[in-house]
Amino acid sequence: MSGLAKGDIVELIAGPFKGEKAKIIRVDKGKEELTVELLEAMVPIPVTVKGDYVRIIEKKS
């Protein structure tokens, strides 16, 4: 989970949303969880996933 930060774009690599791209909106290092918003959803829905369920695509500049 190191190197992940709010605003980064990630791809979900496990779980029910596998293959979706999302933006990190919150990082919980204590629980090793991320809250992300799916980029291709019609309505932005926050989804909480484990930190190891994502692969970084683009760092926030």
C-alpha cells in the first residue's frame, strides 16, 4: 500500500469491481484500506477496498 495517495488513479485487480479504473479519495493506513470512486460509473459511488486490490496507473501530479 505504500506509495498510494489521495487523487491517484488505480485499477482494481481483485474483488467484484476487478478491471475497473478508480480515483483514490481516502487512504486508511491503519486498516490498509482505500476508498475509491469508480471513474466509469454514472454516479460517483465511494467503494472501500483492500490496499492490495489495486494497481497504480497514474500518480496525482
